[in-house]
Amino acid sequence: MAFVTCDDTVGTGVESLDREHRQLAALINAIHAGLFTDASDERLEQAFVVLADFASLHFRHEEELFRQTRYPAAADHMRHHAELKAQLSILEAALLDRKGPLIELAEKLGFLSEWLMEHVEKDDKAFGDYAKQAGIR
Ligand SMILES: [Fe+2]
Ligand SMILES: [Fe+2]
């Protein structure tokens, strides 16, 4: 069973964003699976770099849409993106150190995933509703 899912129930209604959210969930799942198999440190590191890069790309994409649509709540939303990026960096350090029991790393990953999916359900959904009115699909 997937560690984290991002299905239509948390859709924003903006197709390109929903696709990226599903991709983020898939990347998190791959890292989670890697933690519980004997994936090499190098592989885990690569997977994490892919996740961090993709998350940055995704946040930039959303923020570009904020500009295009003159989204009034952009400042708060962008602050949440910055916080999520900071959490990704903290998690990256913990993962790459592999300090502490595996279960703690998995818990940290779970915490970040929940935070990210909550952001999708609340902030991104609110933007999706606004963006659809602005003609973004
Ligand atoms: Fe998003
Ligand atoms: Fe967002």
C-alpha cells in the first residue's frame, strides 16, 4: 500500500498542478520504500535530490500562476512554500546522515508528507478554486 496518496479527492481542479502533486506523492513513496529496503545511501540521496528539485520546480510553477492570475493570497501561500522547502532541507540532512533509528526517519518523512498533503488540500485547493475562475485549467 502506498505510504502517501494524492488522488482526485485532494484535487485542485487545475490539471497541471494535480499531475505534479501526484508526482510528488510518488517520489515520497519511492523514498519511503527505499528506506525499508537495502537501497544504497547513494540511491536514497539521488531520490531525495529528485524530490527536492521537483518540489522547487512545482512551487515555482504555482507561484508563476499566482503572478499570471494576480492571486491575492500569494504572499501567505509563498511563505508556506518557503517553510516546506526548509523542512525538506532538514529532512534531507537527517536522511543522508542516517542517524537514529530508521523508524524516526520514516516518521520525519511521514510528518513532512502530511504537511505537504495538508498544504495541497487547503492552500492549493483554495488557489485552484480561484484559478479556475481566472480561466486556468
Ligand atoms: Fe502544490
Ligand atoms: Fe502550494
